Amino acid sequence: MLTITQALYDQIVAHAREDHPDEACGVVAGPVGEGRPERFIPMLNAARSPTFYEFDSQDLLKLYREMDDRDEEPVIIYHSHTATEAHPSRTDITYANEPGAHYVLVSTADTDGAGDFQFRSFRILDGEVTEEEVKVVEAY
């Protein structure tokens, strides 16, 4: 299960809406080994595409060095889908290389009739995708 604060949840959704019609992407870092998302880090989609996201390699290197210096790890890796449901694509699964991370997808398309976005979390390990419950809390 992913437990996330309302503030972080709102920041991820706002970023997805802000970058629409392009896919948004970013990371929420947290203390190593604790699995608690704390620091919101929106990233630039270097692909600037409505159907694909890509972290800029220099930005990603800088981020990982910064997280290492702060004893953090990527707890959430998120991106948006602009025209499809919030479910990992084959490409998303191929590029999922953080076995401990929660992969959050936000859809900015109303694909299920439930509103203008979906917020879902997945674990992706060795190509296997497992959806998990998302629990939104006021604070940890």
C-alpha cells in the first residue's frame, strides 16, 4: 500500500494538470529504507510529448546525487497519461528500474466516467505489474 499525504497527492495531480497535454513526470523522495514519500521533485519531461515521458539524463544524474547526499531514495516515481487510463504501458514497464519504488500514474483524461483524473499506484518488479491501494492522510 502507498500511504501519501494530501499535500503530496495534490502536488502530483497539479503537476499533471499543469503539464497537460504533455505527460508530466517526477519523483517523491524519502529517507532511505523508510518507504515514506516526503520531498516532491517535479521533473521536466525531456520528450515533451503527450504520449511518452523521459527524464533528462543530466537532471536525473543531479537528482540521484542530491538524493544520495541527503540519504534519500525515490519512493514514488510518477508520470501522467493524457489520453489513456492510469495504468502502466508496455514502455512504462520496460523502463521501470527501481524495484522498491511506487509507480504512480495520473490520468488527465476522463477514461472511466469518474472525473477528470485518476490517481493509481503500482509496483513493477521484473515486468510484473501489481496495483496497490493508495491511502491519503493529512500527515504521517
